[in-house]
Amino acid sequence: MKQTITLVIGLLLVAAVPTAAETAREVYTDHYRVLSHVGHEHAAEVASRLEALIQLYNRYFRFELGTLARPMLVRIFADKAQFDRYLVDTIGEQRDDFVYLHYSDPARSELVAYDMPAPDFDYALTHQNFIQYLRTFIPNPPLWLREGFAVYFEQAEYDDEFHTVIYRENLAWLDPLKEILDGSAGVTPLDLDEILVMDVETARANLELFYPQAWGMVSFLVNSERRDINRLLWDSINALRPEASLRQNTERVYQRAFSWIDKDDLVDAFVAYIDSRRSFSTLVTDGIEAYDRGDYDTAEELLVSATAIDGRNHIPFYYLGLINFERGNHPVAEAYYRQAMERGATESLTYYAMGVNAYAANRRTEATEFLQRSASMEPERFGDRVEQLLQRMDG
């Protein structure tokens, strides 16, 4: 959450005119010009990712991509120090995260980033790139629409083999939003009208409330089962005008999309929608609790749902391995354990679980190998347990 808040603060600040770039590898595509100080291969990979992302964005906004006067500029430095130096020269200050610098002259606008490990690089790049895309076509969109969609798309996953993007739902703000709405956060939610007409200064003063509620609004409008609620989003997008100021676009969206709706009904539907959603952490917690009480069917359903939200986290896979071990599905259990380890599960613990699983399947040689690996990695934790189990196997 801290990183996201920092990103928002950066987005709401006014930028200055950029200075000349240092030498970088350059790649042009249909819609992007990528300058990477990491190297040509990196520039090409980022450009391919961005071309896939713009197709995802445009499924919702339907802008005429062929009308772009020039490719959108993305500048990526090799490290944070280079990034900092460039921003100090450009806008007179440093930023903690990637930033899109927007100007009245489109030729000067650019997304500025720096190399960092995945997935943080991917999330930050997607977040800022969506804002770059939207503001290239609509320089002054309403803040809730801009920031809400930036988070909505943030965890989209790029497939470098097929050069396409798979949408992954981002539920990072779901639990904070639930706490705001049920009162456990100790704050009063922003009124619907406040969200819809939020200006820059008010957003800066209410980031902890504005950001989760803006994301929640977009998620709700996209995913609601009611067509009249879905229509609010499409009417909002259709109301946007490139020549309009922030105030004008905000007013257009409010009048053309939301002025006719029953606000009380809309708020009730929104609260019910958010209440019905389960975050990754909730699914995992509930799944583990179901496993602990022996309700393996419920646990499996919850944990599989968690993997659909975040397929990179090892915890659901490890517990799915435990569930299948308890059921006697030993090959399936081992497959889940291996997937858990690929995603960062503690190797000593996972090898121990794989050893116990192999022993239960009467695969003694493999069981011995797995258990000995576990003991060698963490002798204080697993040494005695492994020795006792090996003695039982020999007996």
C-alpha cells in the first residue's frame, strides 16, 4: 500500500520540462518509443509488453490508436541512482517510484522508470503506463477513473512467448476497502459524490480513502451483474473529451452518467458487491482454517480460488499438497509441493513434506533422498525428525 500511495502522490504533482536524455538503446513500435539504459534486448521486451498492454486497455476505452501523432515515450534507467539524477535535472526533485510526466505539449510527455526485479517492475510499469495511455488521449480525465483503472490493470501478466497479456485481478485494496466500509478502519468513507468530483488537492489530502474507493468503483462498475450499473462506466468513458479541462470532464461524466441513477441504490449495490468479494489473503486464511479442521473439500475450493488471484504465491500450493497427501493422492501432492517450491516455499520444509509423502506412497528411495535434503538444509529443525523417520523406514 505504501508504494501505491507514493505513486499517487507523484502522479498528482506538477512536472517541469525534461532535459536531454543520456545515451540509451532505442526501440520503436506502432505506439511506443522505448529508451532503455539497460540494453537493446530490455528495450525490445518492454516495448513488446507495452504493445500488448495497450490492447488490453483499449478493450475498455476504444480510442482510435491510429490517430496518435507520435509514439508514446518511455524512458528506463539502469538503476535508481540514474533515475534520481534525471528527475532532479528534469523536475528538481526525486521520486520513490516510476512517474509519468505529462505536459501540454505531448512531445515532452514521458514515462520515466528504472530497472528493478519482477514483479515490482511489472506492476509499477503497468500502473504508470495506463495513466500515460489515458492522458495521451484524454489529458484531463476524472481522478477516480484514472487512478481506479491504473490499479485495476496493475497485475496484468505479460506472456513473453505469445506476446500477449493475461488479465489478473488486482485485489490488493480489497481488504482495506472492506475495513473502510465496515468501520473497522476507524475512518468515514468518502461520499459517492465526493469520489466522482474529486479534485487534485482533495485527493492528496485523502489518499488512504480515495485510492481504495476509486479502485472499488472501477471494479464494481466493470464486474456488476446489473447492466444498468455497467452502463455507468461506458457512459462515463463516452462522456470524456480530449479538449476538456479536469473540471469539465468531471462535470460531463457526472451529468451524463450518474445524474439519473438512484444514488442510495447504487451505494447499497456497491457495498454488497465489495462485501461479496474475497481477497487472496482471506481465501488463504479461510482455506488453511478449513484444512486444520479436516474440511478438505472446502479448503481445496478456497485455495484453488486463491491461486487464480495470485499464482505466484507458494502458500496455496503447499497446502494443496497437504490436502492431497491427506487424501492419499500422493502424485498430485508431490506436484503441488514442487509448484510451491518453484514459487519460493521454504525448501527444507517442502522437501520434508515430499519425503513424508513419498514414504506414504512406498517410494523409499525417493523418500530417503528428500528427507536427507531437508535435514542437510536445516539440521536443527529437521535432523531429529528425519533420523527417526529413516530408522522407522529401515525397521
